[in-house]
Amino acid sequence: MAKTNPFEFMQQVRAEGSKVTWPTRKETMVTTGMVFIMVILAALYFLVVDQILRWGVGFILGFGG
């Protein structure tokens, strides 16, 4: 692999950075909102599954249920 000097490296980094398509503020806000919604849905799902398993184990072992 050929070595480049630091100046060439910085030029390459700048060229690659200019190719990046940055999201708009609206896209960032929508994506953030979707992430929060999915986190809440996942938390509710695991809460329900945990409660069902807790009830099932309690019922099988004879305490609770």
C-alpha cells in the first residue's frame, strides 16, 4: 500500500467529506421521532412479555397466579 504525505491525506479526507450527503433538519427530526417511537414500542412489548412470563412461572411454581 502506497503511503501518502499528510497534505495529500488531508486533501483526500476533504474530498471524501464533500461527497457526504448530510440530512436536513427536518429529516433529522423525523428520524429522531421514529427512533423514540420504536424505543417506546419495544419497551412496551418487553414489558408485556415479561409480565406474561412472570405470571406463567408463578402459576407453574404455585405461588402467585
